Amino acid sequence: RAPDDMIASERGRPRATTPFPWGTSLDAALAQAKSANKKVIIDFETTWCGPCHSMDEWIWTDAEVAGMLNSGFVGVKLDGDIEKALVKRFNVVGYPTMIVLDASEPSEKEAMRMIGYQSSKEVLAQLGPKRLVVRSGDGIVHGAHFPRLACFGRARRVRCGSLPNGVALVTINMGIW
């Protein structure tokens, strides 16, 4: 069972002085994101959705969340009761649903999806840079944050995989390196 007061941890967090601007047109957001080299975040919500209103009041106005969104995203809010064609196109099954699109891809590839209420910490973890852990033998030799991860090397020497919470694991055979 979820705690009765899901926003208790949000009340003490600083509020944004520069709010994140949400548009209402997906096409305009995609065009703006392409020209600014940003991603698009779509917030599917409805007027009757309580968790949607909580996110509007507490999460999207969080200083750290708004700062991250302002620096790398173009936002669009869509009412699921009105935008039925987009609800179907993006296979939205509940509210709120937040979808991040990579506008640099020709087909606006879906980069990630969050369904239901998300705390500010959860949003930051999902939208922020992913952690890279490089391991040699039985000990971790390096860990750092990288916004994008590419795995290089010969298949027998470098193995890439993923772990929960967006952590990428790269195991390197240090025998020749």
C-alpha cells in the first residue's frame, strides 16, 4: 500500500524560480526540440487525474526537476480525453504517462516511459545521466556518470549490459589492455 501522503517528501524541496514551459502541440514541440537539439517530454494527463495534479503542483515545479527539464527538454502536455489519436499512437494505458522522445531520430524514437505518479527523485533518476560502472575481475575499477553510453572494443574484451535503474555495466578483460 502506498503511503497516505505521497508528497510529504516534496514539501521541503525548493521550488523553481524559472518554471518549465509546457506547450500543447506535439508537432511544435518536436520542431523546437530538433532545432535546439533537445528531447521532447510528453505528459499525458487528464482533468480528473489526481496524481497528474500532484505532479503539476509538486514535481514539475521542483527546482531541480525544472532545471533539468529546462536544460535538455521541450515539454508538451496532452489531455488524454481530448488527444485520443495520440493516446492510441503512444499506447497510453494510464495517467499520468510521461514519454521522452528523441527528436533527433527520424521517427522520433521513444527513449523512455514513466507511468503513474513519480516523485521528484524518481523523475531525476529517470531523466538524468546514467551511471557507468567498469569492472575488472572482482573489483570495480571505475564508476562515473555519462549522459550517453557507447560500448567500444572487441566482443571478447568488452561486454556491455544493463542493470536496474539505468546503470550500464561494462566488463573489461584487462589481460591485454
